[in-house]
Amino acid sequence: MRFISAFKTVAIGFALYASSGAALAQGGGQGQGEEMKKAEMSAIAEKNAKALEESGTPQLPAASIPVDPQNVWDLDLSTGGRVRIQLRPDVAPAHVERIKELTRQGFYNGLKFHRVIPGFMAQGGDPKGDGTGGSTLPDLKQEFNWLPHVRGAVSMARAQSEDSANSQFFIVLLPRLQLDKKYTVFGRVIEGMQYVDAIAPGEPPADPATILQASMDSDGKPPVIAPPRPVAEAPSILPTVPAKKPAPRKK
């Protein structure tokens, strides 16, 4: 209804602007005629707005949806914790179904983030680890939608063809709206973005972060935590004292 009201206001305002412009062009000599013209244009605008309201204006999907464990994707990263991603089957149903299927196969467990560009995105989901791999399932048809590539957005990577997404995905680090409607956004991080920020950069990274475990929240799997790395022993700062030779025995 707010849209309809706004449309009415704009339409009426445009009508008034058009009629006043006509008066200026004509020198403003016909005051009464111009008032009638204004009333006529306003009536037309009101009629058009009413017709639009009755026809039913299509509404955009919600910017966010209630958190449902059936549609929360959990990624336990080697960077220190669990990343929770709200999936969006309402706008990308086939892509969400693919993520669920591969996750329950254990496909993502142990895979690296093979391409990480600071200020842009972190990409993973490739079993080859070089950006050329995918699953044995067929490629997906694009489901480009209105969801923007803002920080935390999770989108499907693809090759040149719009219908070549398969298993690889990327998490956006900073907004890149020029990607909108060119790649399929299928979710957004709702918890644990700090663990995404901690993913090592590089193409490929020298020490890549990995997905220790991918699971659906509804499956109730406990988080997998990376074992602590061994700490190298610090070199001693004490001087080495040479061992004393035993004194010769007296005969």
C-alpha cells in the first residue's frame, strides 16, 4: 500500500507539474482553464493509481527470512570456528538443494579455500583445489535473483556459461554489487563472519584454510575444531657452557 500511495503522490505531482508547465508556455492568460486542466490531470492520475492497485502489484521477496535449521548451512573452518549461513530456497531453490545434497554426502569436508582475494571474496568447494573441479552431479541452471552481493553474501561460482555452477561457491568479504544478477546468491552468513575474515589470502594461498566439516543445522552435528598447531620451541638465550674435562688422576 505504501508503494501505491507513493505512486499516487508522484502521478498527481507530475500532473500538476505538467499543467503548470503548460501555463508558463502559454503565458498564463487562461487562469480558469488551467485550473480545469489541473483537475482533469489529477483525476486521470487517481484513476491510473486505482487501476494499478486493483490489478495487484507484484511484491519482491523479503530481504530476510526466519531462521530455519532446515535451511542453515554450517561450515566448521580451520580458522577457528563455525560459520552459519542462512540459505534462501525461496529465491534459489535448485542451488540450495544442491548444497544440501553435497553436504550430506560429505563432499565439502576437507576442501580448501583455493582462491581468496582480500577485500573481495573467499572461494571454495573445489575437490581439485585449483578452480577447475566440481562434483559428479550435472551443472545447475542459473537462478539469478535480486539478492545483492554484499558482505557475507554466499554466491555460486561458475565458468563462462551462466548455467555452469556446480559445487564451488564464494563468500563476499566486501560489497561487489557489479556481480548482481550475474551470479546466483543463495544465502548469507548470519554468524561467524570473523572466521571467514581469517581465511588466508592467495591464489592459491600458501597455507589455505579448510572446511573441516559441512553440515545442515537441522542434523545437529557438533562443531569440529581444528587441533592446535604445535608451537615451535624458542631458541635458548643462555650461553652454552662447554663441559669441563675431568682432571687427570695422580699417579
